Amino acid sequence: TGPIIGNIRDAIGENESGFSVTQRRCDGMAEIEIPGTDVEFKSGIRFIEGFRIDIEPVSVTAYAGFLNSIRPDEKLLSEWIALPGWDKRNVHLPLELKKNGKGWIPKPGTETWPMFLVSWFGANAYALWANGEDWRSYAETSPFLPGADEFEYAARGKELQNFPWGNGDPTSSPIRCQVDRLEYGRNYTLDELPLAPVHAKLGLSLFGLRHMAGNVWNWCRDWADEEEKTVRVEKGGSWVGPAELARCNFRRGRIPVAKGRCLGFR
């Protein structure tokens, strides 16, 4: 999210929901301009300034393009996406080095999946780069990852409701979002992870945003603990958890170095 900085975006008209769309030149990703308005929250009504937010989570392909653009060293990779050798989740990392070792590519079948197993630092670095800022400031607070209140407003509009589409059960037919798909005790191979493509019309908001509930959690820029500043907010729920965690007003947090198979960003 964030304001236009320099000549890095092109206006491409309106989406089917009637909201203005811009497209970033560096990664080709489209953003919706969310208008500022008074928004109802459980704690009361607050004015939310207008902002931009990606239509869909950042994909594995887009993240590979980012890595290939800046060519981070091993230290950065370890903070952003790499896992220690003993970590069993290594088989699920959706990126791999090219055969010549020069650059990253998505593993087969993951090209249109949301990027996951990415830390807050790795998400923030991408957000800075995509908005024309210095990605080396990735450990600092960013104006480009969505704020928790911005995410909630973008997910359900200015009036209170449980989910982007209203209060209906996400798992009733037709399925509205990718939640509650984890089979406990199952050892998934990478291609068996129940992730939906970022362009799939699931978790749809009235603004035309996809996956504002379910599929992967979204890192937000806010601290979940404002005083201690040790945990960053995540919103939206995921394929792992129950539908209750995908409610628009639900939030939880993780330490910024955390990486999860159900955690991505936009």
C-alpha cells in the first residue's frame, strides 16, 4: 500500500467493482485505490485515510523476480526466506535456485501460489522495493505493508460484518475462501499443500480484492504489542486454521522473523 512515489505506477482504469486500479511497473502487480471514509469498528467509528492495497497476495513468481532484481546475500536470505537445514519445512520452500545457480525460480506448480515461508522482514523488503524505496530499510517500520485497520476496512467495507462477503459460513457451498483444510498428522509434499492461486476468486471483498480471508495470513505493518514492539500483526486467516480466524476483525501476531506455510503478504 502507499502513495505514488515517482513514476512507478500506471493508471489502468476501474475494476468490475468500480474502484480505480493502478499497476506497478517493477512487478506488474495491480493495486486498488481504497477511498478514505469513516469506518465502523467494534471500538467505535474512526476515519481511515485513502490508501492503495494489492488486489491479491504477492505470488511466488513475483517474489522470485524481486530476489533476482536485488540478489541478496546469504544473511539476508536467512532473515527473509531460508530455513536451517534441520527444519522439515525445507521441502515446502516454493523457490529454488536455477541450475546455473544464478537467480531464483518458483518450483514447478507453485508459480501462481501466494509467497509463503516469508518473514515480516522479507515481506517488508519486497514492499519497499516495489514502491521505489530502499529495500535495505527492511527492518524498519514500513508505510507500504497494510495497516491492520486498513486491512479490515479493505476486507469488509465501512460497516461491521464477519467476512468480506457478509456473515455467511465460508465453508458452505459454494466455498467462499480457503480455510480449515489442514489434515492433522498428514505429511504433505509441496504439491499437496492446499493453497489456491492468487488469482482465484476466493475471499472476495466488495472492492474486488482477492483472498482477504483465507489461503494465507497477511503480514501487516503494525505492532501487535505497541509497548514491547516484539510482535507484528497478521490478518486474514489461512488454509490451516478454522473459519473463525478469518473473520475481518480478528488479528494475531508473530515475531518478525517467523515463517509459516500459511503466512504471506500483500
